[in-house]
Amino acid sequence: MVRVLNTTQKVDIFKDCTVVCKNRLVTVTGPRGTLKRDFRHAQLQMQVVDNTFRVELWFGNRKSVALCKTIVSAVRNMMKGVTEGFEFRMRSAHSHFPILMNVEGNNFEIRGYLGEKRIRTVSIPEGVSIQTETETKGEIAITGSDVNTVSQFAASVQQAARPRNKDIRMFLDGIYVSKSGAIGQVA
């Protein structure tokens, strides 16, 4: 087994953010709120030094070396989330029966999928907001600070409206992600 002597990954902290790392619990605070993430499963050294977040590993194998870069990318996404935020645009595609989407309380409802009477609901997680009135018909905007919850909610909406027991080459009806990125940069 090959061991790498030392692996160090670091990311500069954004000017509007504060990053606190204590016992591999990372807290990022910015103008859009606070995000916390637990990295205690990783046997790495993490610290904030001279306005940079640094992850260091001694004598690591291939998987733990890759984990260093993954954690740094996760912290970078947290900083981007609390400063800019993330936005996913989803559009409904239908051939005959229109798909109606609206927000009822804490649930997102999908009506009229493939002409069905059944109402499909997806619960909206905390920290995610949905805007149904966009400039394009049949489009919704999903925004939030945590990229994991925003993208997971978009995937749940897509999975709620997918054809079952049908040829997916013929039945292309559904709700699909059309654009994604930072808030304001998705147009």
C-alpha cells in the first residue's frame, strides 16, 4: 500500500465570511446566515490560519488524500452559500397534459402530471425557498444557502414527476433542472 507523506489543501476565506473550526466541526457565517458541517468522520487536521482554511494529512492512503480536497471544496461551497447563495431553475416539460406546480404551506405540489388526478407532494426543507412566478412559464426558481439541501430538493422534485412503467424515450414529461449556479448569475 502506497502512503503519501504529507497532503495539505487550503482555501482562502472570503472577505465577508468568518470560518470557525473546532474539533472538526466547521461553522461558516456570512451575510446570508450560518452553515454548520460535521467532519468528525475524517481523521484529518483542520484549522484556520492567517485567513485560510487548511486541511492537513500525514501518511494518508489514496482515499484519505482525496478526502482532503473534498472537505476543502465543501467549505468553499459553504462560504459561497453564505455570501452569494445558490439557485436552481427547473422547468416542466409536457407533451399533452400541462403540469401545474404550486406551493401549499410547507409542501410543493405537482398536479396534472400525465393527466393523473393524483397530487404529488414534496416537502420543502428548511432554508430552501421557491419562487413560482418567474419570467418563463412553467419554470420555478429554488434558492438557498446550502448547496446540498437545494440540489437534493431539486432532485426530489424531479424524481416525484418521472414516468413509471413507461418507455422513457417516448414519455419525456417531467420537471427538469434547466440552470444552476449562484444567485444572480443564473439568467
